[in-house]
Amino acid sequence: MSDLLWPVFDGPADLASIEAVPLADRGLLGTTYDLLARAAALWPDRVALSVLPDAARFEHPVQRTFAGMLADVHAYANVFHAHGVRRGDAVALLSPNCDELVTATLAAELAGIAAPVNGSLSQETVQELLARSGARVLVAAGPELAPDVFTAAAELAAAGDLDALLVLRPTAGNGPEPDPLPNVDGVHVAYLATAAQAQPSDAFLGNLPSAAEVAALFHTGGTTGTPKLAAHTHANEVSDAWMIAARGMLHNSDAVLFAALPLFHVNALVVTLLAPLFNGHHVVWAGPQGYRDPALYGRFWKLVEHYRVTAMSAVPTVYAALAGGRVDADISSLRLAIVGASPLPPAVRKNFESTTGIALVEGYGLTEATCVSTLNFPDHSRPGAIGQRLPYLQMKVVEVDAHGQWVDLKPGQVGTLAIKGPTVFRGYVTGHGPNGPVLDDLGKVRDGWLDTGDLARLDDDFVHLVGRAKDLIIRGGHNIDPAVVENTLLAHPAVSAAQAVGRPDPHSGEVPVAFVTLAPEAVTTAQELRDWARDHVPERAAAPRAVTILQALPVTDVGKAFKPALRAVAAGEAVAEALRGVPGVTCVRGVVEDGAVVVVVGLAEGADQTPVMRTLDHYSISWRTEVER
């Protein structure tokens, strides 16, 4: 391998020497297809993928070599091409993970643009995302794999939103095809693998993509409303994948990665699909439920031993669950456990590392910067930091002045983190033109610098994340870091997880409140926890006004903490208390709409809403009334 492609990158001190060579001279490939073709040429007979049908059958995967993977991508891409997909056209993918979805995702980036969609989103949101992407071809889970997803896909096809519905079967579902798929007027409905058998597999019949063209559209998250669609170019994805693959620990040719995040999430694509292609690594993919499969945790260490897993990537909730079980296998092969997507509670780190002897390596990223932007080193971690910036990325911390201008802050000062470099996205999809999606960064990028919306401080090239700017609790003009409240509560022996948010207050603007879950068999009360926090919190202003005990804290489909849901609960409770006794008010609830918290006040038919308006004018919140009939 070229020394320029693989510089020494074993610790923080190597960053300067790496960047002494321009990125353009490193010899990176142009597209994700080029990356796969190179792997197939270098290691044709090496196993690239082992995809598990489910956790219970982890010893019976479906496997593909790199050469076989390339052949399947050619055939699948030719199916898309036959249905009219060209360079600027999107192929939507709506399915839990399976062996065919891995291939179909790469094929979509070869034929046109991949547009993965979270199947658990509402039907209306999925429909809007498909319309926004412009996709007329949908790859969807079939009735054997995910019946609910298939029903939704069939309804989309029947509504006239599609030209083709191509159906996936479960991993290892290689028996006879089930009952015939439904006929839909004007829509070609077929099993994708069956259609691919009629296509050539030695080459793609269309025009190959270029580095500057859009490779994928990833929605930015959210569980209600319609998320934004962020556009990644092939160069975005390849450069970020290389930055990850260049880490010294991932150079070994015998490395085996474990993948269990859904492919509609950028981490699954970049970290566990594209990065391993650089070094010909074997990737073991979990079943369709991924880390959400309860059976996985009882077999996880046996799985690590069976495949000699070297590295994994997951969110804190996964490591918390693994730390709660017994290590019942030889896990000496596991050398790298990456954690990201949400802050890592100190208790989770301590429990996992004491249980396994494996250091958790924190990283940070966001969809608008393709995926990973910082990563720690197992042997060179900086306390409290979420990692060193990756090579060729620039980072700074800014504040916005009264005129809307960015002011650069000095090292050690807290402000909004900004990123510049080859991984910064092209923009959000705002429409469609003759050459594909119309993109606009919607003010997120200034002179090439991406406003991450995250509060941080810089220590040399290491980033210390303080929190989301919108997560700050501002009490009477005083900024309160939610982590101060959360860490105080996590120090209580009965608390297993904690999230703090701001509750609307007519006097202070916001006051902190907290939501917690309890450790197994722990016994305590909300009042006891509130008193504990009051007595132990570092500053009086951060003492939570209330503590609520929940069975589980809300998370997204990849296990990331979803604070908007808690802010909605807090806002709803505050307004309900303020409106108690107001005539005509029938109910109050907080909801999350397009990422924003809105309080909905139900009114009896004919009720005067003037008293409601007068009361809520004292709150800095979004609200509306609805007549209850």
C-alpha cells in the first residue's frame, strides 16, 4: 500500500506530519464505487460481509467475498438503471438491515443517489421524505422481513408516488419465494434479487459517478415532523471513511468489525461499510433489529469470540447494557470500542471498562459533516474530550455578536463549534432541477465553516463538548449546563440514567427539571432525588425544580437521547399547572413538531381563549389552541 495513502497515525502527535502532505496528494479514490472496485481487485476471495439472520443464529451468516459483493452491486445497480435511474435520481431505501440492503445501498450510490429512510417514521413523514428526495424507485423490506414496512411501501406505490417497488427478503431467506407480490397499476413490483438475476454482474451499464456528485441523502433525525435531507457527495463519504481507516489500530488486515446500527444512519454507512473497504476488513452485520434485539446481549460475547471481532461502534445505551451482563467468552480480540452519538455518562464508562477491560474511545460527528469529525485514541485519551479532530478538518469555536457576525473565541473559551474541510456537506435538499436535487445550506455554512449547533471548547486539537446550544437551560439570563444536573443525579446510587431540560417559567424564563431511570431493584422517591440534587449540585441555580422517575428515557432509533420529547413533557406540565382552573380548558399537552416543542391547549367548543392568551403571554414558548369536539 502507498505510504502516502497510509501515514503513521498512532497518536495525537502524528496529526501535524500527516497534514504536511496535502490531502490531494494522498491518492484517495474518487467515489464509493471506486473504493469497492479496488477492494475486489486487491482481495477478491476474502470474506467482506457476514450478515446474521438474527442474534439466535449468529453462527449461520450469509457471507459475501469482495468480488461477490462487487458483482451483486453491479447487478443491483443495473436493475435501478433499467428503471430509469440516472446520476441525479434518488433510489429510496426503506428496510431494516439485511444482506440485500447492504448491497442495494452501494448500488444506489453507483446508479444514482441513495436515500435511506427510517422505517419507523410515520407514513406521512416517509411519504414527504420520498417526495423531497424525488425518488421514483423504492427498495423496501418485503412481507417476510418487515410486514409493516412492506404494507407502508405498498400504500405509497398505490398512491402513485412510485414507478418501481423492489422488494427485499430476509437474510438467509433463500428458499422459494412466498406468495406473489401484489399488483399495483402503473408500478413495477418485484423482488430485487430476482430482478438482478436478469442483469449483467460484470459491469455497470450506466455512467459512473464522479467525486463531486451527490452520493446519498441522509435525513437528519427526528421522530415527528419531517427531518431535513442532507446531501453527501462521494468525496465527502470517501474522505471521511479514509480519515477513520487511517487510524493505526485499523490497519491490520485481520481486523473484524461488528456493525449493528441501521443503514439509514451515517455511522453504519461510513464507519462500518465504507471505511472497512480501504483495508479489506471483514464486517459482521447484526440481524434486522441490530442493537435493539434483546437476544443479542445474551449472546454478544460469544459472538465476539466466534468471529474474533476486533472493533465495534455503538451508542452509550448499548455499552451500558453490555456492562450489565457477564463476560462469558474469550474477548481478547476486541481492541477498539468506539462510542458516540450522545454524551457518555462516567458511570457507563466505568462499568464497561471494569467489566471488560476494554477502553471506550469517544468520537463525535454529525450528519452535516458526513459522519465522524473527532476521535480519541485508546492510549492517548484526553480527559473530558470527545476526541482529536480528524486530519484535514479545521475547527474553531465562535460566538454570534449582536450584529449576527461570528467572533472567533480563544482556546479554552466555550462557544459554538464550527468545522471546515472535505467532509462538510453540500446542503439540504430544497427542490429538484434538471440535473438532480437543488441544495441550500440554509445558513448552516459560512465561508465553508459549518455551524454545528454544539457548544464546545478547544484544547489544542481536542474538542470538549459542552452540549447542544439549544439544550442550555437559561434561568434568568444565567446559562446552566444540563450535564451539571445530570452528573449530580448520576452520582446517586439508585440512578442509572438522567436527563435535564429547561421547563418554561414565567419569572425565570426556564428552570431546570430532570428525568431519571433507576438501577435494578433500587428504591427511592422523586422527592429524595430532588433533595439529593439540591444538596450536591455545584451551583444553586442548577438545582432541579422537579425530578421525575421514568421506566425509560426517550431515545431515537439508534439509541441517541431524544431531549425534545422531555422538553415537551416539561412544557406541557408547566402550562397545565398555569392554566389549572381556567374555564374552558379541557387538556394540555406538549408535542414535538419538526424538532420544535409546541404546547397544545384543548378548549371546549365556544370557550373564550382570551384568559389562555393572557396567561401564556408570560411564557417564552410556542403554543396553539385546538377546539375539542
